[in-house]
Amino acid sequence: MSGDKVAARTTMSLIYILSEEEQQTAYEEAEVYDLLAQQVLTPETYFWREGMEDWRPLSELPPMPGRAIIPSRRTEIPDTDQAMAQPQSLVEEPGSQSQNVERARRKKRKLAGRYYFKKNPVPLTVALQILMVGSLGATVYFIYLCFDKIYGWSTPDSITAILGTVDVSSANNSGVSPGDMTFFLHFIEILLCLHLLIEIMFLTWIYITNKNCRGFVSNMTYTPGWAVAYFFIPIVNFFRPCQVIQEIWKVSRNPRSWIGHRNSVLVGCWFAFRLSMLILARPFHTSYSDSDIPDVRALGTLLYMAVVEVNVVLVELTGLVLISVITWRHLKWVRQGP
């Protein structure tokens, strides 16, 4: 048997058990039958394995060849002679303190719901939404000013203007004065500070959301601390942040069977736009920077800043949708429960 077939067989044999605290634990199929035989697990315990659409009770698990049938959960009448022979000190009283504490915990979990927030993400999400909408408006206005100064919007094809394929040294542009350039540089500085604040709050949101997801399920791959740290590790930050957000997206979609969900196209687009910022890290209009005409060099700089901000708009727009959808899903699961 090849290595791939062995790995596939091993994956298929894993059974995920859902505890009363909504904690998921993976067991081998043989271990589940052993735990059932030992009455550590009951037929009412929920399980999930690859290929299933939802969690089901263990009473629906088909018997394994050579294994005993799943025991039914019933109270057996003890043998009278054995009960009389048992010392009274070993008989546990029905109203013992440990049982009362456990009943209180179960009642509290039932009243509060199985899904809960370790930290409420709503205030931070609302603050991020307000900042992102304000940043989007200011960025779009900055892009408009740049292209209006460069081309005067006299170019019939606006797409070629956005792509920068129109020569800014042509007679169609209105030129730029030193005062205009100072204004644009101050404007871009304000936008950079705003983008930096949004980035810090977004990383904080990732930490809180990952922590809440771990309150829903227990078998997530990435911890809250590493989920943020991956954004700052060279080379790793080319792929790992996307995997972190994809995992959060899957858990938010359905915590009970999140492992089998597909990756989100929205998360892929958001991360692709973030990576494209690396391509725009250096100006691509090198001919403008080498020009002997000051106006051409200034217009080339404005064109570069405008194209960068267009990419920022795409990042923040997809990010705005992303945080809104995930937070809304978390609220839904906390309110309605499993």
C-alpha cells in the first residue's frame, strides 16, 4: 500500500468527539469503541468524521466488526447481595457536593449557551468599520485630486489613465507647482498615519477573533499570538496570514463542522491585494524620475502615489467586508447556540 493511501486511510479513521463544553477531540476509530465499551463515552455523545454533513450521536455509529454493540444508556438494577456486601462508606450519596457543583455548572452552561465570547469583538469591529469608511472616502478623494492634477480628466479613456499608460509629459496635463506638491505630500502623510492605525486595530481584531474561535472549538491550528506574529515574520508572511484568516472564516461559518469547509474567495482576494502592495513598493515610472523636467518628475510621483492608493482602497474594501461578515457570524452563533 502506498504512503498516500495509508495517510488517507488514517485520516478517514479519525472520529471527532464533541464534549459538553463544546471541546472537540480526535480519536482513532478503535479508541472510540473502547471508550464506549468502558462507558467513558455514551451513545448520546456527538461525533463527526470526514464526509459527514453534521454532528450525530454515537448511537448512530455503525458497529465495528469484532466489537461489541454500542451499550445502551440505562440504569441497571444492582444485584441485591452485592449491594448489601458493599461497605456503606464507599456508596456515594446522591446529593454529594461534587454532583451538586457539576449540576450547577451544566445548568449555567445551558442558560448561557454553549458558544460564548472570550472578549466581545463588536466595539472594535464598529470602530474599525468607521475608520475604514472614513479612510476609503479620504483615499478616493486623494486619488481624484491626483488624476485631476495629472491629466485634468481630459483623457477619454480613464482606464489607461489609472494604469498609467498615458504619458504625463504630454500637453494634456496641467502641471504641478511646488505648493501643490507640498499639499499632496502632507495629504499622503495623513493617509499613511490613518492606514497605520487601521492596521494596528486590524491585528488586534485578529487576535480577539482567533481567541473567540478557540472558545467555539478546541482543535484550531493557530493560536492568537502566532496569528498576529505571522504578519511580521519574513517569507512566512507571504502565505501564513492567509491561512490564519481562512481558519477563522471556516470556524465562523459553522463551528460544529468547520474542518470540511472550503477556503473563502473573499479572503483570497483580500490577501492578494495585500501582497500586491509589495509589488508597488518601488515606483514603476522610472522614466519620469529620470526626466530633466521638474514638472514631469512631480507628475510621475503623483501618479505612483495614486496607483498605490487605488490598491489600498481594494485592501480596505475587502477587509471591511471580511470583518463585518465574521463578526456578524460570531454574534449569530453566540445568540442562537449550537
